[in-house]
Amino acid sequence: MVEELTAAVQKAFGCDEGVVSIALEPVAEADWNERVYAPEIEGRKDLLRKTPNY
């Protein structure tokens, strides 16, 4: 997954692989709304280019 995401970022932005960083952080389902949905999706709608359908 990381390799494919890196390649997609490189292709989309025309950048070198060395400038791409990817971090993954597990989030418990019970914490999803508070830790991810509210601050990152609801709170940053102006930055989203694809929104979830839930």
C-alpha cells in the first residue's frame, strides 16, 4: 500500500520519491468520531478533495 500511494503521489505531483512521507496510525472504532471524523473531516471540509459517504 505504501509503495502504491508513494507512486501515486509522485505521479500526481511530479515529485521525487524522497520527498513523500506516509504515516499510518491505528484508531479504535470507538475513538474514530472524536479523533478523526470531527477534527479531520468535519473540521477541515475546505481542504477535502474527496469526502466519505457516511
